[in-house]
Amino acid sequence: MVDLTRLYDVLVIGGGNAAMTAAVTARQGGASVLVLEHAPKALRGGNSRHTRNLRAMHQAPTSVLTEAYLEDEYWDDLLRVTGGQTDENLARMTIRASEAALPFLEECGVRFQPSLTGTLSLSRTNAFFLGGGKALLNAVYATAEKLGVDILYDTEVREVHLEDGFARAVDINHKGFPETVRAKCVIASSGGFQGNLDWMRQYWGDAVDNFVIRGTPYAKGRVLKNLLAQGVAQIGDPTQFHAVALDARAPQFDGGIVTRLDSVPFSIVVNQHGQRFYDEGEDVWPKRYAIWGRLIAQQPGQIAYSICDAKSVPLFMPSVFPAITAGSVGELAQKLGLDPAAVEATVREYNAAVQPGSFDDRKLDGCRTQGLTPPKTNWARTIDQAPFIGYPLRPGITFTYLGVKVNERARVLMDNGKPTANLFASGEIMAGNILGKGYLAGFGMTIGTVFGRIAGQEAAKHARN
Amino acid sequence: MRETDAIAEARRNLEVCNACRYCEGYCAVFPAMELRREFPATDLGYLANLCHGCRGCFYACQYAPPHEFGINLPKVFAEIRQESYVQYAWPQPMAKLFERNGTVVSVAAALITALVMIGTALFQSPDRLFGVHRGEGAFYAVIPHNVMVLLAGSTFVFALVAIAISIARFWREAGGGAGPNGKQGMGKPLMQAVRDALTLKNLGGGGHGCNDTDGSFATSRRNLHHALFYGFMLCFASTNVATYYHYGLGLQAPYGYFSLPVILGTVGGIGMTVGASGLIWLKIVGDPEPVSRRLLGADYAMLVLLWMVAVTGLVLLAVRSTSAMGVTLAIHLGFVLALFVALPYSRMVHGAYRFAALVRAAREH
């Protein structure tokens, strides 16, 4: 049994990879550690549960990564996706530390897949967890338990008592009962606030009712909000989130990977009124999937429809939901709940604008439309071969960018720029320091692991002194 | 395969799996699944038999219960395997034996052992049955060699024929191995399947072990299965060597403690005992969630029967020069006979179905 009257060296708020990495590292550093996880055991691990890989710098091929991936290339990739909304110092430190993240996780019992072909062709840059993020979490939790880390599930942290930059105690709700726990240090690894629709409503209004949250419903942002209200320095735009296009039939929370849909580049996408609104063939899907969530969020009713014909079906991964099929475009529109005349007109105009070319789904093939607004600049082929296929799409929110500001020792900073005495952060709650915009596949897990380890080390050191 | 609730449930599961694919490193099931977009019942029968029940995918699954998708492949595949044993059983009326198979196998084992005991007691005088027999032909003084050969030989041959017919049907209905990438030629796939079966490659969760009892990886299930399987094979080899001694060299059992048949049989018997005991233990302490409880009886019955065969054989070796030999021999041969009789209508057939599935998987890739 966990003794809540005890003074722990380190409290870890959260239960994902960033939290558990911190807990394991602090325990290895000799600290007594209590993990406070909001979710029940079966759903533990935050968004890490839905992850699949980690982006790691490496000088030479490893057992699970091909070729080499060096600091400068990694930094360039990050700079491109963030458009400069990053902190070069923190980012480069993270990139360099990512090299050691992989062996650390392996020591925690995490298994990786041998370098893999297919999917997003990431075998050079990203190491894939065998079995995915939940298998990773199982291994790290088992390691934590073996080391003697105490873990409380079903435990939401309501408030961190912060006085003059010193975290004195935290108030929790443990299985519905309020308690207060004291500790020498606190590590906040409690994620973003994408699971809190009411908070998002402040910025997006009732459109949030049409958003799908891809990950854990336990990312309520309660600790984040609580810290920011106590003078902790804020980073990241609160109105911004990372969003992709998902099958609209996805469950509201926790649908994870299977609801994503890769059909857009090989389709036309129309809104509720049957009108196209963006170039579906602008770039390869791995570089474009992340903008479609926002594009759809800006459409009326936050919904869109991907429409293609039989030719395109073999070109994309199936979503978990069956395609909606019909013998004609009009019938498909009807089945999708759209105005058949409007959709037929859109398809007719589009077909008329498609230019001849040699189609190649594996590269930017230049098959485009002429005189159409907006244009489709690659993979444009006429939609004329039954059966016609449709999928409804909604914005799927992966994470929010708002966070607490930290320094390179994972210490949380106050508004006045001074570091807190004993409060650290790792994972999504501080990822905005490095990733202010966009996303780089597997980088969330890298930030979580790197900062989790730093926070754990620093907290253990602080507790010892 | 017929359309059943289990088939529909497996199809629903695999549609989620095929959109996720996080488990592709675990075993042969997932690469085979990725070759498909639709899952007709026959393909599900094949995939279910390819599944070794390591449970790696269950513990790794972000959609396992209590998630609303409720994905649990090991459980539904176990149910489909059972349905395939029923549907392809030969002769068909015997398929009923797969229902309440635990009871059937247990009762059959008890009855047959009792019959052999009673038969021996009826045909032999008590002096013979309870006498001390030593030297060449000692066993046959209690049960004549011809009777042994006739009973064991006929039931074993029948078992092989029945299993072969079942597998042939299974193979044919599943498309004869001509899957999405179906290749011609059998040599290489056959070798690959033999290798995979002998090493239990797919019981390794991608090389790191199975989830024997919970979310942590271990290799005990694989090692115990090796002990049981290779133990069984050693006992089988022992019988073959003994047959050669008997007919080829004119030497009659019992053989010396350091003779080849006795060494093979002893090592094999110990392997089987350890393997069966361990596998029973894992079933008792294991997580019941990824298991079809309905089918546990059949597993226990078969493991206990194998355990009885091994242990009675070892006991026979220990008491063979005492007056207990006669009764022990009758009991041991009773269990061996029960094993042969039950063979085509018990969990033992999983090996044959799995091997066929492995051949097909090797042909597809």
C-alpha cells in the first residue's frame, strides 16, 4: 500500500512515457518516487499508449535504425516543420541526447522492431517500438515497479501548491477521495489539455463539439492551468493544436491510429456544400497530413468528404471504417448526406480540368488540373470509374502546444524568468519549448524521454541535497 | 469454415488490426494479415491456426478491453481454431467429440485405462499379473507382444489417417496455400515451416518471449513446450529403436538401464513430465483475459493425459523388476492407448493444423 502521509523525494504527475522515464531515472538516482496517474491501470500511459516510434540521432547504423542521422540534419528537419518556432539551444540539446534515449529504453525492457520498410519510410530516422506504445509502457512500468517506484492509478492532481517558486505539496483526488501529498520535488508530466473540450471551447467555440480527440481523454490540462495561474512562465500559443484529418466515424476520444485516413492525395475533398477548398495534391501525404485537420476545422460544420473512384482504392491504407460506396457520384453524394447536384457539378468541373500525364503514386507526379480553383497539383486523375468511394472526415486533435517554460535542466521557469526551486517538467506539458508549431514524427516521444531523464536526474539530485 | 459469431468477431478485430499494424513485429499472423484487405471465413481459419497464442498482441493493444473496440485476438482465434477442428474432423460424426472435449478426453482416458487393466486381469492369472518377471520378454509375460502391437499400431495408424484427411480438407478449403502472393512450389516453404515449427519461432513474440502470465515477457511457455514436444519425440524414437531391437536384432524388452531405448525413453519421459507440469501451471496462474475459458478443459485434459503417459512410463521403469510391474505396465499402456485413440479428436491436432498454416504462410511470403 502507498503511504500518503510519507514525505516522498519525488512526485511525478502523469503516467505517460515522459512521466515514467522521469520516475525510473529518479529512482535509479536513489530517490523515493510516487507516480500519480489520472487514468485507471488499463488505460494508463496518456498519449504514449498510442505512439509507435521515437526519432533518434545516430552516427552509424544500429540494430533498429539504418544509415546515420546526424544532429544538423535532425535540426534542419525540426526547423522546417516548426518554421523557426523553437529554441535552438534546447532543441539541439534534445537532439544530441536522443542518441542515448534508445539504449535507455532498451534497458527498461522496451523492445524495438528490426528496421522496417513501408509505412512512412522512417526506418532511418525513427526506431519503432515492437508492439507500439502500450508495449513500451508495459515494459517501463514493469521496470519502475521492480525498482520500487510507487504508482497510484485513478489519481488526479487538482492543485500544486507553489509558494515563491517552491512546490510544497499537491492536492489529489484518489479514487474520488481528496488527499494532500508532500514531496521534496515535483515533476509535472501531465500532458496537454486536448482532452478538455471546455478549455478548447474558449478559443474555438462550439466547433470543438465536432473535433475528435485522437488520444487519451485524461489529458485535461488541470496541472498546466494551475501552474500557469500561479505565475509559471507560459510557452506556446494556447489556441493552437496539432490536428490531422480523421475518419469522421471515429470515437470522440482514444481512437488512436486506426481512424486516420490516407486517401486525400488520391481524392478530391469537398465540404458540406459539395465544394472543394484546398489543393489535395500539394505534397506527399507524410508532409501534408498534419495541415488537413486545421483545414477541415475551418470548414462549415468542421466536416469534409474525401471522394475518389475505384482506381484509387489500392493506393491508401484502409481506415477501420468501411468505405461508403456507390454506383454513381450522385448516389455517393446522397449516401454522404450531400447535395447530389452540387457534388456532381464539382466532380464534372474537376474531371474537365484534369490534364493528361503519367500517374505515379510514389512521387510528385505533376498530374494536375488546369484552370480550376483551388487546383489539384499532383495525382489528379478523373473520377469516373465505379464504384465511387467516399469517406467523411473530421479534424482529429493530437495535442495542444501550450505549455510551461523550462530550462535545459528541465526546471520550470517563473514569469520573471527565475527557475522554480523544485519543480520540473517533461513531455507534452513542456514540448512547446522546442516544438512551437508543426510536428516531426516520433519527436514527442524523444522530447518525453530526454526531458523525463533530465527531470528525473535533477529531481533526485535536488532531493538528495 | 462456416460463418459463425467467432468468425464475425475475428473479422471485426482484424479490420482494426489492419488499420493499426503496430503488432507486425510479433509473429507470422500480422504479415499474413497485411497481405489482405478482406477476411473471408477460410482465411480467418488459416490465420487463427497460424496464431500460437503467445498473447504479445493482446498486451500491446491500445484497443484491448476496456477500450470500446475491445480487441482480443488470442481469445477469438482460440475459438476459431476449435471450430476448425470441429469442421474438418474425420469422420464427421466424430466432430461431436470436440464439444466438451475436456470431459471426452478425460473419460476416454479413464475408460481405456480401466479396460486394459480389466482385460489384463481377465486374460492373465493373478500369479502372472502380480508375479515378478525378469529378463527378456518379461513385459510380454503380462501382455503379449502381439496384442500390444495390434492395439497400439491400429489406433495410431487410424489417428494418422484421420488427422491427414482433416488437414487435407483444411488445406484445400483455405485455398491450398495460394494466398494473395501464392507461389508455386512446396520445397522451400516446407523447410521454412519445419524450421519455424521446430524452433517455435512464432511463440517468441518477435524473439523476446511471450506474455506467459501477464504483461511481462518470458520464454517459459516456449521452453516448456519444447520440453514436452521433444520429450514426446524422444519417447517416440525410443519406441522405434525398441521395435528395431525386437524385429531386427531379435532382442526382447526390457532393455538395460543404459540401452538406447531406455535412455531415450527416460530423458523423453522426464522432458514430457516437466513440460506438461509447467504448461498446466502456466494455465493456472495465467491472466484469464486473453483466454477462451470454454476451451480450457480440452487443454487441461490433453496435458494431464500426456503427463500420465510420461509419469506412468517412468514409474514402470522404476518398478519393472518388482511384483508391481504387471499392474504398472497395464496402466501405462492403458494411457498410451488412450492417447492414440484420443489423438485425432483432442487438442493434440493443433500441431498438424498449425504446421499446415505455417506452410501456407511461408508460401505467401
